[in-house]
Amino acid sequence: MAKNQSRSVYIELRQQIYDALEADVVNKLSREQLTDQVTTAVEVLIKRNDYSVATVVRREYVKSIIDELLGLGPLQPLMDDESITDIMINGYENVFIERNGLVEKSSITFIDEKQLQQIAKRIASRVGRRVDESSPTCDARLEDGSRVNIVIPPIAIDGTSVSIRKFKKQSIDFEKLVEFGAMSPEMAKVLMIAARCRLNILISGGTGSGKTTMLNALSQFASDSERIVTIEDAAELRLLQPHVVRLETRTSGIEGTGAITQRDLVINSLRMRPDRIIVGECRGGEAFEMLQAMNTGHDGSMSTLHANTPRDALSRVEAMVMMANSNLPLEAIRRTIVSAIDIVIQISRLHDGSRKVMSISEVCGLEGNNVVMEELFRFEATSVSGEERKVIGNFSSAGLMKRSVLVEKARFFGLEGNLNAIFGIRGE
């Protein structure tokens, strides 16, 4: 049977089965029971309509219908493929995927805009959120932890847009990041010490650069005895410590009330006796409360934000604080930032799809109105190799300052010797 003919037969069978099935029946049946019923229905309808359909194609019909009834329809094969990290849908005919850091168009398509929008609304409803004309955008989380953003018309001009950042079943640790070439072994050791010694760390980078992966890797070095509160728009962090409280924001309900923002959660977390506070991503007013927490005994707190350089990251924090507290003088904001943040990690996704830690910088203090930063490590691209134009480069270090907060904290935690060994410094 030709591909187009097979598709038209599937669409017709699908519609007839959908017309016959009732929603409450679907919810009551197990996957096996539903599969049996759909298989029987497909066989009956094919025979009744006198279609010539191969056995293997009939199985594909059943799987596609079950995927749509219980899963994500045409997207389910992409969700099951562990090599795919991102799925991006621009209308029902254009589905793109990211694999190994590179974006390509998928052969998967939806039947029509209606099918795509039904699946998008189902994703939102499963986590108690909604997407409709009155609320055309939505952030949600799938059952496996994957993060989803949905935008429907009229905001999305060319049809419903869905972006899925897939949840990795296994956390990527520093050992893996070194193996992938994202950082050098020395950089990994320094970041382990920084996390263990409870330095306040800000991770900066673009979309899809690996900020959450880095945050997860750093969090593994927090002590099991610490009480950690995580705050996210969509819960992605997977902390292994036993004493973790996970908080997630909430959008407003149908009446337009009941919204809980990240700022609300940061303020509330300060009443929960946390040792560390981890904010998945700073986007607005919560930046001020985060800085206050870092300055009032919650050492080892961490967060991420979007910025292109470590200095830009501090400027963004400054801007977010000013938006939330316009009456604060700029000098006071900068002093708060400098005293709160110890380390800025800059991550980038390069044009060959690889992720690199471009810089690890320490925030040293203020000289006049200027923030002083010292770069401990950096990545320098030297050439491009092969047809894939793979970026070749080196990780280098400018050395360690004796008066750095990293040295002071390492000495307090008994790790100064480890730190000196990394930088080749002999004990006095």
C-alpha cells in the first residue's frame, strides 16, 4: 500500500475508533485491555471497509492510536528515543529534534492542527495547568520530568508551538562532563571543592547550553546533613541528598487568582530553615531575595540565568534587582551582589553542538563602582576540524589568588591542600 494511501486509511480508522470510544472508558481500561479493544476494532473496520492492509501496518495503526490515547501521539517515538534531547514543534507539519547537540527535521508529523492542539492541551491538563485562548502560553512538566513549553494561536501565528526538553534518566556528573570534553579535570576538581565548601555559585549561559546539567552536577557535592530547598518553574533538579524540599511555582487558575511565583517561594523558603537554597533559574524579583539569602547564612546557594559572559550575568542580576526594588541605590545593589556571589560559571553551546565551560570566574570585590572579577579557568578555541567543523581548543588557567574566598573556604573545610595541588602550589 502506498504511503499516502496508508496514511489516509489510518486517519479514517482513527476517526471511526475515536467516535466509538468514550473518554471514561479509556480511563478505566489498562493499556493491555485498551490495546486488545483497539486491535479488535481495527481488524473489524478494515474487514468492513474491505481495505488491503498488511499485518505489520495494522500493528503500526494500533500503536499510533494507543500512543495518542495514552501518550503523546506521534511524539511518543521521539520521547522513547534516548538519543534525542529536545523536540521542537512549529505547527503540525514541522517537527524538529536535537540529537548530539545538532538540530534536524524529523519525518514525524501530525494529522492536522486539531490533533496537535488536543495533545498540547492534554499535556497541560495532566499537571493541573491549562492552555486556551484566554491563556495561550503554558509551562508544564511531563510525568517523566521532561519540561514542556506550549504556545497556541493566536499568539503562535503559524500553528501550535511545543518545545520539549527531555528528562535524562541518568544524571550527568563531573566525570561525564570531563569525558565529553565540556571541561578539564582540573576545572571539575575546583568546582567540586567550591560546591563542598559552600561557595555561592551562579551558572550563566544561553538556552540549551547545559545550565541545569551543571547545577545538578554541583548539587551532588552538598553534604547529606544539609537541608536543601529547591525552587523551580518546572521541577527538573534531581538531588540525591536525603534532606531536600522541592518547591514548584503555580500559575493562576481560571479565576485569575492563586498564582505562586518564584519570588513568593524564595521568601517562604527563608522560613523553612534551609542550609542551602537552589533556584532553578533567576528571571525577576526573586534575584533580590536570593542575594539576601546568600548574604544571611545560606552559604552554598546556587542558581542559573541567561547571559553571554560572567560580567553580563552580574549585570543581569543587577537589572533584575532594580526592577524589583527601584528605590535601592545602584551602589548598594552592587555591594550586595559582590558580597553574595562567589563564583560565576559561564557555559556555552558551540556551533558544532558541543557544550563547553567557557569560563570559571571568581567575584573579588568592588573598585569604585566597578565589579572586580578574576578568571580562574577559560576555554580558548584554536581551530575547526573536519566536515562537522568540530571546535578544537584548550582549557587554560591564570592561576589562583592567595586572597581569594575559594582559598579561605577551602582552608576552613580542610581542602586547601587539594586546591593547591590542582594549581601546582607548594605548601609554605
